[in-house]
Amino acid sequence: MDAVLGLQHPGLEQALSAFLHLDRLSRAFDGAAAVSDLSLEIDEHEIVTLLGPSGCGKTTTLRMVAGFEMPDSGRIALEGRDVTRVAPQHRGFGMVFQHYALFPHLDVGANVAFGLDASGLTRTEIPGRVDSALDLVGLPGTESRSVGSLSGGQQQRVALARALAPEPKVLLLDEPLSNLDATLRERTRRELRALVKEIGITSIYVTHDQEEAFDLSDRIAVMRDGRLDQVGPAEDLYHGPATEFVATFLGRAGAVQAVVEARGSSGSLRCRTPAGAIWDARASEAAPDAPGSAVNLLARPEALEMCGADESGAIAGVVSDRRFAGSAYVYSVKVDGGELELQTTGDVARHGDSVGLRPVAAPAGLFAFPRRPGGAG
Amino acid sequence: MIGRRLSWRGRALIVSVFALLLWAVVYPNFVVLAESVSGDGGATLRNYAEFFRTSSELWALWSSFWISILTVLLSALIGVPLAFLFAGYEFPGRRVLGALAAMPVLLPPLVGVIAILFLYGESGIASRFLQSMLGLESPPWRLQGPGAILAVHAYSMYVYFYLFTLAGLARIEPAVFEAAASLGAGRFRTLTRVALPLLTPTLAGASLLTFMTSMASFSAPYVLGGGFRVMTTQIFNSKLQGEMSMAMVETVMLAAVALLVLWPLSRWEGSREYVAPGKGTRSARVPVRSRWARFGIAAAAGVGVLVLVLPHLTLVLVSFVPDGAWTTETLPPAYTFENYVQLVSDPRTFRPIINSLLMAGAATVAAVALAVAVGQLVVRWRVRGRALLEGMVILPWALPGTVLAIALATTFSVNQPWALRWVLVGTPWILVLAYTVRVLPLTGRAALAGYRQLDPSLEEASASLGAGPWRTLRRVTLPGLRPAIMVGASLAFVTGLGEFVASIILYTHRSRPISIEILSQLRDFDLGAAAAYGVLLMVLVAGSFLLGQRWLGGS
């Protein structure tokens, strides 16, 4: 049957090789597309983060994987087996909810045991499994406490223990840290990564926080408007963003309008800015390379340095904002055709100063993207 | 306000609210209790001894109890699955049918009973229809006795379970059900291990309300009981026969049983309230996919709702029947607007409408004012004795209307100003007083809830901007409370409009309300006129509800 389907379905062969395969998933609510044609392959033991702004469809995607939403089209396959129409209770995926969804009428132990007695374990096996699950999350001996008496961080751990106790094949996490305060969030993030890596469970993590994504994931899938913009390890996404959205959503970047002058070496483009300076930038796949094409040139703050306003290869501008960020100073500089950002270790300029900017090691940290008519930097 | 010394005006308000509630709500009950043990110029338990010696008395008490237990079970059996159906599944017509399922609340108890009488009574439309269809010599059933009472109770009170369960389900965070599913729990397990335990406080609340309403129910046993007596009808009969001391003993016994049940159940209800944290994902109704299942559910729901709405339709139909025109036919043979015309044109028949509107209106205004004062004292000023204050506001809810009526009739039938007793019996004021006390729990609960939801920093902001207490109350507090008050007031007003239980004990010909007039039209076999009054009440009730809903929606 699979072979027959495989003929009609080019995605299936890949599905057989990938541990978890989301194959061209689409879901619309009242006619508005929440997720469109989303495909993603996840290897065993891998942690993949769905990252994107609110409303981008990342939670809908996760809920389709969990089985709470039925895709309008597309399939989900686990170890080559189609689970698209398998009910959530038979899918065997663990889930940690944003507000934890702990059962308020059950104590900690009974919450953790809930999935265990549903799985048909005997009465004698369950307490040991509850113990080890609570040990795992660092809450030993809390079985008989009511969930209402726990702090937010502890509730989050109980939710994790409850999801992990039945030993699911896949762990789904829906912004599980969003209800914790900043310091606790950072600590929990590191513990969570260590724990998930130690167990080696395949995980999908949903967040809108890029730091969380950087910290936790083997790969990040950046979503926008129900589609995947780019999938890859954090470094690849940061140093080689496929779209302007990825470049600005992951890390900071200033932008200036430019036109293509010529092709550069190893896939870079020579771009001319309105001020006349010529900078080399990494060309995104979609960037036009014909001379005279309009592009947006984006620059990471750390890829630029300050120099004299009239030095050759520099863009002149006026400092419009100066922020102290602890380890560095960040300046916004208004230039002809856009606004660039610059990060320095020393305090080198004041608000209103006229300065020049130039790349440190072009094309590193500079990216050219196609400019649509009317779109500005 | 805490820690600040109150002005003399504030203190005067506290004293008068306490005094008023003690006098109107608590005192009459003590008078009944005291008079029930007095006789022969001293204290005596002779009346109680007689009560416990008389088997018919004990039977009536026992009947009240078991009828109420069965009413709770029957109502739950209808209301809870219905709520799960409408909350959990999406099928054609769900919205309309879901709204219609609450229709029985539109019928004041007495109107509901006579509507059902017109439909299923010995000469009711449905009974005659079946009789002629099957060619029977006599009607297929007799709508009389405990079975009839239970049927009417279940019809009118399953709505409590239906609405409570709907609200309870809406309060549960949907992610909890998803968590259960992701942990491998199927539908049945999720129901028994998650949904029902989480609904326990809700179901306890609905059970309590249903039990108390059933214990206090008078219209159904009075009209349909035949020889079968429950406590409320027993009290009424004792009073009718002038056996006041026995009526008082019966009143005390009924109140005692009601309070005995209320106390443990209400503690249970309050002790386990689960509140959903934060935002939840909107709960998805399961769309019913199979065409046959969709059709089946919609058809079943449609038939079910038709059964629920038939009494209303019957009432409307009968209200167009001319006096004496409907004798042995299945459906009335002739129709006319005459009943409605007469209702407003004849001062004799118009009088009860005016009476009801005036007395219910006055009672509503009084109960709202008292409720707002209590809210201010309990929630804002946190005065000493606030638990007592809150208890006094809720107390009339626990006491059957018959108990209240006997208490007021006993207390205000003598002129003893030194004992704060005046002769109010025979005046409309006793009815206004009775209505006020009866509806006080409705306005009181609404006002207390409204005060508790109102952010106190709004009032502090008003004060910091230089507004005095009066200005703050008028410009900030009352507008903030308005949605809650409007809901409470509309409930109070419709309760007053249809009031029957206390009225039948306290009315005079001059002050007779609509419900009493319906009954006397019914006695004269002027069914059309009785039904026209019933329709009028139904429309007024629906209008008030809509108004209240609008205010709730606007908040």
C-alpha cells in the first residue's frame, strides 16, 4: 500500500527515511490560511524549534502534530507510518502546554501517573515510574502536593514530568517557558535542554523568543504567515538568512537600499548604495544579480565599524540613537536610503554626530535581498 | 476605606442596613419559631408532638424530601447530557436549539404548570389527540399525583443543570482535555477522570439549587397533587383551615429540612472551586461528520426542543380561545383576540397587571438599593459582621416562599410597635415586603459579585482626583456595577411579576397579582383569559431577560 501511495506521493520516500515527517500540511480557519503547504523532516533525537511571531501558524502546526487539529491537506508520518488521522490519545506524543494544563483536582503524583495508568501499566509499576519522572525534573518527593501549591517553575516541571512519564516517542512543547519570569526562564531553558538531550527524545519546540530558539534547538524552523521561511542550525540562519524576514527576526540588522553593480566572488554581489559606496554582500537565493537590480542591503551591527565620514568605501550618516547594552554600545545611524546599526565595545559617538560606516570583513554579515517596488529598507 | 474612620453618615448607613435586614429577613422567622412553641400562656412543644403523631404530616415531609431527591436526579439526567451535547459537538441548528433548550425558564412556575395542564392534562390537547387517535374511552393518562409533579419539576428544573454545566464546561481550560488526550486517555476516561471531577462544584451547585427549588415548589403540587400532599401544600391547607399553630410548626419543619440540606452541600460547593488559569485555546466543538449522525442528532435535538417548547405554544394557542368555546374538541374550535382586549380594557382584569407591575417594581428598587448598600459594606468597607450581612442577604433563598409568607403573615398581623410589629396583612405592603425579601438574594448576589469584580483602584483614582464619596459612588462605582445590577434587577423583577407562592397566602382582593388572577380565571373555567395572562407574563419575563442579557453583553 505504501509503495502504491509512494508513486502518487513523492514525499513518502523521504518520510520513510525521516523519523517524523510533516508533509505539505495546510490548515485554514474560516477561510484564512493559518498554515500553508508546510513540510519539515525531523530526525530521531533532534530538537527542532518552530520560531516565528505570534499568528505565524507555529502553534497550529504543533497542534496538528499532536492531533488536536486536523490538517485540511497534507500528512504527518512517524517512522514511515501515517499518523495524520490517529487520535491524539493513540498517537503517543507527549505535550507540554503553555499554561501547563495540570489537572487541578489531582495532586502532583496523580498528574504524573495519569498517562501511566492510561497506558496499561500495572498498579505496582506506576509509583516507581512517577518517582523517576519527578526525579528527572528535580522535584523528588512532591507526589502528594497539590498542584495549586506549586510555583510557576515547579508547575512547569510537573507538566514536563507528566509528559515524559509514559515515555513518548516525540515531545511537543508549546511555549512552555512563556509564563516564567526572565531569570527563571533562562535557568529553566538550560535545564530543559540538558534534560531533553540526556533522554534523547525527539522534540518540537514552539516559541517566539529567538534566544530560546538559539539555546535549545539543533535546528530552527522560522515561520511567517503560515509558511516556513528557512530551516537550519542557528548559525546557518544567522550568518546566511534566506529571507529579509529571517535576517531581521533572528538578530539585529540595519538596512539600506542599493542597486546591484556586478556579481562578486563566491556568490556575493557588489552593491552600490545611494551614497555611492560599493559594498559586497552575500546574495540570497532570490536576490536578482543583473546589474541595476534594486536590492535591500542588510548589515549586522557587528559587521560594521565606524570611520571618517569621507573615507573611501564608507557611507556617511548621522547618529540618530545611542544605546548602552552592557557589553557594547549600539548606534543607529541615519544614512541616505535607510538606517544602519553599529555595535562597538567603546563609546565612540554622540547623538547627532556625523560619522562614516564601513564593513569590517565584507561580505560577512552583509546580505542582499530583492527589493519589491515600494518596499523600503 | 480600611483604617479610615467612617463619617457619622457611614455609621448610620451600617446601622440601618443591619437593622433593616434583621427586621425584614431574620426577625419574622424567629417570631414563627417562638409562636410555634407557645400556647397555654407559656412555652410548649404540644404542637410539635402533634405534628410527629400525625402520619399525614410526616408523609408530607417525607414526600417533599423524596420528590426533591428524584427531581434532582431526573433534572441532572436530562440537563447534563444535553449540555455536553451542545458544548461538545457541532451540528446543524446547534445555536438555535441550544438557546431554545433554556426556554422553560421563561415560564413562571404557575404559568408552566397551567401550560402543561392545557397540553397534557385530562382535557389537554396532547391527551385528547392521543385519545381520539387510539379510540380510547378515557384520556390515556391522568396528570395527577407525584408522577405529574415530578414530570413538571424535571421539565422546569433541568434547565439549572443545563445552564450550570454549560457554564462549568466553559470555565475549564480546554488544554486540560487535550492534555488528557495526549496522555492516552480516551473519551470515556477523559469524561470520568477529568471532566466530571472538575465539574463537581458546578454539579453540586446545580443539585443544591434544584433541591431547594423543589422543596419550595408549590404550584405543581398545588395544581397537580390531587390528594398527594407535600409540605408546602400542607402548610397552605393548614392556614386555609385556620390551624395557624399547625401551619407554623409545619413551616418550621420545612425550613429546618431545607437548611439541614443546604448547609453541608453549600460547604461542599464552595470548597472545591477550580479556576482556569490564563488564556486558553478556544475549545473546539467536534464537528459531527457522518451525514446520518448529523441528521440524527439534529432531528433528535429538534424533537427534544419541540417537546420543550410545546407548552409555550399551547399557552399562546389557548390564549386566543373565547370563553366557553372549547369543550370536547382536540384543538379549540374558535379563536379571538377578545381575551387580550378584555385584559386591558376591563379595569377589573387590568387591575392585577398594574398590581404586579407596581409591586414587583417597588420590590426590585428596594432590593437593589439594599443589595448595593450591602455590597459597599461587605466588599468595600469590610465592616465587622460582614459574614452575617452576607448570610442575611442569601437566607431568603434557602427558605421556601411558603415559609416566608407564613412568617410575614404571623409577624405582621398584630399591632405591637414596641416589638416592631405592625399590621401589614391586608395591605399591599405585605406583598411588597414579601417580594423584596424573596428577590433580595438575586440582587444581593449580583451586587456582591459586581463589587468583587470592580477594581478598587478605580475608586481610589476617583478619590485622588478630588471626588468625594458620593460623587465616586455616582460617577464611578454605580456605572461599574451597572451590568451586574441590571442582571440582578431583571431577575428580581421577573420573579416578582410571576410570584405566586407567597402571594396566595398574603394577597387580598384589592392587591391581587397576576398569578392569583390566573388561578381564579382557571377556577371559572375561563381558560382563554388565564392563558392570556400567562402569555403576558411570559412576554414580560422574556423582555426582562433580554434586557438583562443586553446589559451583560455590554459589560
